[in-house]
Amino acid sequence: MSDNRLLDKYTGRRSSGDVEADGGFEPDGNEDLGAFGWLRTPRERAVMLELRKKDGTIVAIAYSYIDRVKFSPVDGITVRCGQEQIRIKGRGLNNEIRPQVRLFQGIARQRVTWIQETDASSLLRADKNAVVVEVIEC
């Protein structure tokens, strides 16, 4: 890898042909971490958070309307948008996927672009330390 390409890789710049060579990142810089999507560069912020249900329903909420996010090991993650509360239940919701990458932390910093409920077969195959979203109540 040339010096310029190495620098581009770590600063978030890339040419149009770098998508496949860059480890599977989507062209918009969103990384699929299984249960959620993560914006890979620290300066980026998501405008909306997509909540993807098992039945195909998708709800998107604007980060600008989120006024409180709470994590509890018992209750999961609660996102408050005005009078509405969204509850995300599962296991490993505050596990570190890799250094400085946690679901709760990503929501608080507007770096999570989507959260996906896990289907039953994926739930059975998931590693014990993996982030598993069992239910999104909204």
C-alpha cells in the first residue's frame, strides 16, 4: 500500500475503487457490526437512527429529537424522544465490540446509524460476548 493510500485509509478519505479493498465498508462509511451500523470516522454524525424490526418494519428517529439515553444491565437501553420511549432489549448491549466501539456509546455520540433485531437462528449462533438485540419496543 502506498503512503498516500495508507494515510487515506486512516483519515477517512478514499478513491472510488477503494470500497472492496477497505475491509467491506459501505460507500457511505457505514460499517456493519451485525446488530448495528457504525460510522467509522469519529467526525461523522448520523442524522437519524433506523430501528429495524424482525417483521420488516423500520422506524427512523432523528437524533435531534433524542433528549436522553439510558443503559441498565437489567432493562437494556432506553432512548427517550420527547414523550416517547424506545426500549432496546438483548444481551451484551454494552459490550465492547473492539476498542472504543460500544452500542450505547455509539448512540450517545450519534455514530450508530441503525439497530437490527436478531432473528431466532442468529440468536442461537451468536457468540456469548456478541451484541444481540432481541427486541426493539417502539
